Amino acid sequence: MAQKPLFESYISKTHQRGSECAFSNLFVWRDCYHIYWCEAHGFLLLRVKRNDVDFYIQPFGGRDEDLPMLMQELREAHGGKPFEMHGIYEFTKERFEKVMPGLEYIEDRDNWDYVYLREKLATLSGRKLHGQKNHYNAFVKAHPDYTYEPITSENMIECLNFGEQWCDEHMAEDPSLLCEKYAIQEAFMNFEQLELRGGAIRFDGKIQAFSFGKKINDDTAVLHVEKADHRVRGLYTAITKEFAAHAWEDVTYLNREEDMGRPGLRTAKEALHPEFMVKKYSLIFS
């Protein structure tokens, strides 16, 4: 947590809207993804291990002309063996191409971030979102007494318990939820220090959906976790709408992160019609 100001001096830039630009993301997943970091030649460099693959996240900061030196030192650190770099944004790809032409980039579609106009999510307005508005209206009709409430110290434990239970119920089909359960615990234990914002929906006397995220620059917030009882029609749409309407009036864009190549998640995120995608690429330096 002590490195938060240092990290944000590199990653909290107006032109950087990727999910990797939220210190809260890096912090709550640091143990699951074995995240290590260092500063070198004016760059912030992050090393990650995910799905048994070691790689670096694109370097933040620094000068274009120093990128070849940084890559050469990484190559030497790996004994001349190939190493991977993931999460390369389009503007970083352009930086690389200026000083290291001829590299072969691999589109990493499964990790592209979905970025939406906050106002559209908050209102579900427009023909493209008509289907989502119908789901929301069905939820309101079935649960007219529902309430939306910001996540505070008063309801945080209840939200945490709901998130843990949700992960436990789905872990048999997705073992990676063990890590997500740990990340949710880390987030709630450090909610204020991470400057997270959260919202929840309550009906039938209990929390049945919540979401939380972090503002990363002047116009963008990244939403880290959204959990709801999938058996309740329209509940996911409702928490998306209410959270956008009540928690994020000071931003233009909401980054709802990637779909990780999961067909159901991709369909759900595409159904909300993102304004644009944060495209990402990978490289193998040999």
C-alpha cells in the first residue's frame, strides 16, 4: 500500500484507460498473480505469473529512446532466452515501433477491456440497449421494494459475505474463483485506503448484488467486481445501471474490464454495447 502514490504517478494518466492502470487491481491480485515490480531507467516494470506463464506487463513511463536499453537488460536478465510481454496498449505499440521496428505483435482479444459511456449505462437509453432496459424493468416489476445503497462500513461485511458465498457456489465450475474470492477479501479489507467506490442492491431483507471499482484518472473509472444472483432476471443489469448512476457522476467512461475469453461473459459485455475497446497485444522477445 505504501507504493500507491509511486504507482499512480506512472499509471494514472488521462490517455491510459486500461484495467492495468488501477493500483487497486494490482494490489488485490498481487499474491494470486505473483506480481513483482521495479523502477528502471524511468520506467515502472511489472512482472506477473498467470496460468503458469511468466510475463511482463507493458512498461509505464520512461522515454521512447530508452526502451531498447530496457529490453536489452531484460534479455540479459533472462540469459538471452525469450521472454513475454503482455497488455501492450495501442499507443505503447506505437512507442515500440518508433524505436524497435519489425516486432511481431499478437492480438490478445480475450484481454481487451470494454469501455462504456457512463451516462448510457446509467440510463440504459437508446435503441441498442432496449433489451437491457426490458431486463431492468422486469426486475423492478418483480422487486418494487428493492433499494440501492453505497457500500460503507455498515454494510461491507454483508457484501463481503455475499461475495464469498457467490464464489463458493460457482467454484466447482471455475476453480479460478478461489483467487477472485481472495481478491474480494483484500479489496474489502483495504476499501478506504484503495479509494474504492461500491454499491449494492438489497431486497427481501438482504444484499443480493454488489459492484465496486476505482477512479483511475479524470474521466475514467475501472469496475473490478460485479456479483449478483444470476437466478434473478435483470439483477445484473440493475446493479450495473444503479452503480453507474449513483457512484460515478464525475467520470465519462466506465471500464468494465475484459471477458477472459469466456463466451457467456463476452455475450453479456457485448450486449451493453461498449463505446470502444482498450485493445491489447502481446510480444515474445527473442
